[in-house]
Amino acid sequence: MTTLKNTPRRLLALGLTTLLVIAASCNVARNIPLPTLPLPAAYRTAPTADTASIAGLPWRSFFTEPALQQLLDSATVRNNDLQLALRNIASAEATLKQARWGNVPAVSLQAGVTTNRPSGNSLNGISLSQFLGTKHIEDYNLAAAVSWEADIWGKIRNRTAEARAAYLQSQEARKAVQTQVVAQVAQGYYNLLLLDTQLAVARRNVALTDSTLRFTRLQFTAGQVTALAVQQVEAQRLLAAGLIPQFEQGITVQENALSILAGRLPGGIRRSGNLLALQVPVVAAAGVPAALLARRPDVRTAELALDRANAAVGYTKAAMYPTLSITAQGGLNAFQASNWFSVPASLFGLAAGGLTQPLLQRRALRTQYELAQLDRERTVIQFRQQVLVAVGEVSDALGQVERTQTQQTIATDRVRTLRQATTSAGLLFRSGLASYLEVITAQSNALQSQLELASLKRSQLEANVELYRAVGGGWQ
């Protein structure tokens, strides 16, 4: 049978329980959903609308050159930017673990001994002497304290949601870094092959001009040409020779850059194959723009930023509402060491609960809430911008892939024609049917056309790499 004196206590417990159940589903701030963007069915420069995409290919399947794969193996493991991204993931994970404990009561254990000797002329001192026969008093205490805050308005829940979104953002940031590193290594490797090809072209042209210069000097000795002819041919040779140290310096710089990307000291880089001999298929499988929302790490990061902003609005608004906290303390307490652990006489307990409503915080809480709302609005705008940038990058890369293929076809035909012209000019010059100026012009044009062809081949390779990165490939 329930006694009358226990009825208020039971009603209070029932009321608190009901309040907690009702408030558990409360969310004082309404989340803003991800904005719906009118994305097109296909990219502007896509030849056809196709859902297939190279974004799902692991980088090992996309980059097949053995030397490049070796570089990428090293970069994806030892690159310092990637190492920092992994540490950021670990930090965010630790923060998330701590946030998940937000609903767990805080427990502390305290043990202490105090002694107090009041003045003999004070009321406390006189009382101690008369009633206890001592001039000092001791207090021995061993207690456990528990405190718990009820998550009525979703403050703790929103902080946990923010920590979870931050953790997922750190993972997407790592993917974005790896995508960028893979693209930089591949483009640097292709640039290194370009410099090798340009160096070989320059050396071949120096050798060819040497042959022309020797023949021109023989003609000068025979009185068939003037000193101007010798000087013009020699100037052409020096022009080609001056490119050699320039390309050699470029090779050194590029090798050092690739070594640093691979996480090692600057040094030589092994490469396989020749730039012009590489068989690179034209890649145009970019998928559809809507797929970027799930594939590109930077777009996913912007999306998760909205989740974080929603959570921030939630807990900053909840901070303006009442806080229900419950505390309890219990343990052993005695005024004499001999009675400290005397049970049950030394046992004590204390429990308290209360609601705290912020009233005047100099507008700090309101300002935090308004700033969180503005930050959320900025996040929505940044998400829209990031999607637009992503779609634009894919469209640009598709256009570059198509245009460089056309340019390379034309440049290949031009190189073939100018090589034939150089051969013909040399034969005619030796037969006395062409002037040295015609030979110099043919050799100069051939040199420039070969260098341009190599640059276009590098541009085509880089366009494929950029398309792979733009659609969200490279982090697998």
C-alpha cells in the first residue's frame, strides 16, 4: 500500500520521466535539406549521354605504365599531405567517440582529509572545547559524485551529429587529397616524358645541323657560298643546342618534384616507354552530372558541411532553452579516522535536480544562434558553387580531350610532311639546287613541329588525367 508521504515523490519522478520522454523527440531547430539543383542530363561537351563513368576505375586500372604505377604506389602511401589527412581522420574519430559519450553521466571519485583548528577565543573554538573537549576538528571523506544532463532539446544529439559529419568530412578530405596527388603524379610523369622527348628532338636537330654546317663550310672553302651562309647555319645549330641545357634543367626540376610527391628525397625517376609511342585511348566516359554528388570528394565535403551547419544551428538554439541537470553524491564521512569506514554509520548520500534557464547573457547565446544560421546559409551557397565548379571542370576536360586529339592528328601529319621537306632540302642543297636558307627554314620548321607534337601528346595525356580527377576518380 502506498503511503501518503511517498506520493509527492512518486508524482515528481513520474513528471520528470514524462518530460524526458516528450522532450527526447524534440528538435528546436529545423534542418535545411540539401538544395535541389537543376543538373542537365549530360555534360555540354559530352559526345553522347552515357551513365558509364571512368570514376569507378581504380587508379591501377586507369594508369597502366609500370613506372608510373610504381610512383603512384609510393605517393599513395608516403605522400606527406596524405599522411596529414590520415591524422586528421584520426583526430575527427577521437572527437566523435567523445561526442557519443555526451548522454553518459559524468562520474568522479574524491577522497580527502581536512583538519580545522579555530581560534580559542572564537565561538567555534569555545564550543569545541566545552562540548568535544578538543581544540581542532577533523573530517574524513570518501565519496563518488555523479552528474547528468538530460538532452531535452537535442543539444547533445546535435553536437554528436556535428562530430559525425566532421569525421565523414575528414574521410572525404583524404579522398580529395589522394585524387589530387594521383593526378599531380601522373601529370608530372607525363611532363617528364615530354621533356625526355624534347631533349631527344633537340639533340637530333643538333646532329642534323652539324651535318649541314660541315657541308656549308666545305662550300665556303670552295667559294660556292659566302661567310653569311656559314654564320646562318651555325646560328641555327646554336639555337637547337641552347635547348638542350634548358630541357635537362627541366628534367631535374620535374624529377625532384615527383620525388617529393612520392614522399622521398629528390632524386632520379625511372620511366618506361616513350611519350610519342604511348597508346592512350580517348577517354570520354564521364557519366552524368548527377553522379558527381556521390563521386567527387569535394562535393561530398560540401554536402557534409551542410549537415554540420544544421547541427550547429540545433545546439546553439538549444543553448537558449532550460537545462535539466541531476547530480548525486554518496560515500563515507566521519570526524574520526577510526570511524571512517564504519558501515552503515558513516554512509551518506545526496541527490539534487534542477532546471536552469539562461536569462541575460549579454545576447551571447542569441548571437551564436544567428551566426550559426548565417553560416548555414553560406554553406548552401558554397555547395551550389562547388557543384557548378565540378560540372564545369568535367565539361572542360571533355572538351580538351576531344580538341587535343584533333590537334594531335594534324600535328602528326605536319611533322611527317616537314621531315620529308627537311630530307628533300638537304638533298637539293648538296646537289646545288637549293639554298642554305631553304635548308635552315626546313630544319627550323621541323624542330618546332616535333616539339609541338610532343607538347600536344602531353596535353592529351593530361586531359585524360584531368577528366579522371574531375569525375571523382583516383581515390580507390
